[in-house]
Amino acid sequence: MGHVVGLAVTDDMPVFELAVPCEVFGIDRSDLASPWYELRFAAATPGRHPARAGLSVDAPFSWPSLVEADTLILPAFSRARQVDPPPELVEVVRAAHERGKRIVAICTGAYVLAAAGLLDGRRATTHWMNAFDFAQRFPRVTFDPDVLYTEDGPLFTSAGTGAAIDLCLHLVRLDHGAAVANEVARRMVVPPHRDGGQSQFAAPPPRPRTPDALGGALEWARRRLDQPLTVADLAREARLSPRTFARRFRESVGTSPLQWLVGQRVRLAQELLETTDESIERIAHRTGFGTPANLRIHFARQTSVTPTTYRQVFHR
């Protein structure tokens, strides 16, 4: 018998996060590695359960059977079950962990894993739209909002939607090696490994409301990102001393003036990489980083990918 993958089914599940494990583990690929995986669906009560978009899932097993699986998958759940996980499923997850089973949370499945107390002191992630909510609910978890997936011992978590593919392929890579995982990815017509994290996909934060003096200085700076700018320059435009400006800036914006400048320059670089064919050298100049090397350093720190990789993904 192959490696048994047990998937926890609940009503009103998102379809994509459910479909990815089916595609990776549920299709017979014994021509690549034999035995292949055996995928089992388990619900609170065996039977047919409704998913989203008018679909349904036939789950012939019950949740307690998940303890017998080699890998237990917690896919994304509806919001109601996400914030209030079924106690029986939480207990099953704890029992599986006590037996040393591999447990994988996809997207908001991390909520169930965290509710079981298994992520306390461990690194984890979830969809970037749930980052603040998750971190507030589970302060003992070492939450990383930027990565596509995490691995901490036998516990795995992934970011939202498409990151389910990255994590499932990673599991195949661990079990059968890179060559097999790469071939599965090739058949799925997806990259075998994506660079960077989900921060490159997250919507940029809204500009904070600032006092008139600071707001005018910030708009002045945004129009001159290609030029060398200092805190003294911004303070002079706001008609404040550099010390007072820096203090008020942090109070209003929540970061330092220099960190804000870097963030604005990276956002401009993203826009130029998406919408123009200008060279990396030219973009480095237009954004005030001066050299491609400086651009790469700061761009990677904020988006976790290089400018070239970002352009390949997002260029219109």
C-alpha cells in the first residue's frame, strides 16, 4: 500500500485548495514512483458533503480514521469553521501529532492546526489577507506572513490558494526526490519551484493619513524619488527640525523616514517592472537606488524576489 494521505472534509470548503491535493496525490502516477499515494477523504460523518460553486465531495471515511494516515491534510475551510474549528477535528489533529504523523495545513487550514496548540512556538503562515487576524488570534505562533509555505518538524503550513501547489510539490520532493516532483509539476504545467514569498502578491498597504505638513513633504518626496533624499531634506520641506520631523513621522506613519523612502522606491520599481521594458539599470536610476546591485538588495528584502523574477511574473 502506498503512502496514505488523509484529507479532512468539511461543508462549504473552497474548491481550489481541495483540488490541489487531489491533483498531486489523487492521480495515479505509479509510472513515476511506485507505490504512489493513496488519497482518502474523511468527514465528521461519512457521505456526500457540499463544497463551494455547487460541487460536492464524497467522503467515505470519518475524521478518526485520519489518525491512521501517513499525512493528514487540513485544506482551507469556510470562515465559520476557520475561526471556530470543530472540536472533534481538533482532537483528531492532536492525536495524529502524538503519533508522529505529518500534518499539512493549506491556507486557512492553519487555523485548525493553531487551535490544536501545535503551532505554539513554531513557524507558520497562512493567506496574506488573514495575516493580521491569525497573528492576533494565535500570538504564541511564530507567524511569517511573507513565505509561500513553512516546514517546522512534521508540521507544514502554506499561504493561500496557489501556494497549495508549492507545498504539495514540496511534499512530493521530500518523499520521492526532485526529479519526480519536477515531472509532476511539468504534467501540471506549473513551475516546480517558485522563488520568493507571498509578499510579492499582497496588495500594497494603503497610504497612512498624515498631518498636512508631513503629507506635503511626502508628496514632494514621491515626485523626487530619483534624487538623493535625506531626512533633513524632508524636514526642511515640512518646515520642521530633523529631530521633530523624524519623531512626528514615526508617530504618524509607523516607520522611519528612510524606511519609508525605501518602501516608496521599491513600489515605484514594481510599477516600472510591470508596465515598462526599461532596463534594470535604468529603473535603478529612476527609483533612486543608483545601481542595479542596490536595487536588487532592497527589492529582494521587501518582496523576497529579484527584480528580474518579479518582471517575469508580473510584466504586462
